Amino acid sequence: MVGNEHRDPNVLAVVESHWQREQRGLAKYGVDTTRSDLTDLQWVQHLQEELMDAAVYCERLKSHSRFRPLESTIQAFLVAQGGSMVGESVEAVVRAFVEFCEHSG
């Protein structure tokens, strides 16, 4: 087995989160996923509810992203340019965008 120094820190963080979640779940509910009192349909229901929560979290992040102001600034820049930057180098577009941001903010 490979030591922790060779492991992906993101994977290690997820594993640690799972261990912590397991402990909180045991403390709160007194059972774990080895329980046998639920039917397969009840397990599917639990999964569906968790996935619906995840979809809501995704929507929240999409609509409240810290990048929304940047998106608005880029849109304003593109409108102000009126297509005049088409065919320009990336460097020229970036320079024009930086100037636009400095003058509009």
C-alpha cells in the first residue's frame, strides 16, 4: 500500500469527510448503512432525496457564483466593442479588456 505522502490530497480529504460523516450519522441515527430494516425501494428513495438535494445545491452555486460579476463585465465589454475585436490577437483583446475594466470600475 502506498503511504499518504503519495496520495492525492483531494481523495484524502474526501475520505476524511466520509469518516466524519459516518461518525455524525452514527451519533444522530444510531445506525449505519449495514442496517437491514430498509427495503431496496426505501434505499432508492433515500438516494433520490440526496440527489435532489445535490441538484438544488448545484443550482444555488450556478445562480450565486462569485464569477457572475466577471461574466457581466465581460458581456458589457463585448457590447461596448460591438464586434470590433474580431480577428484581433488574444493579447490585444486582453489589453483592451483590462483598459475597459480600469475605466469602468
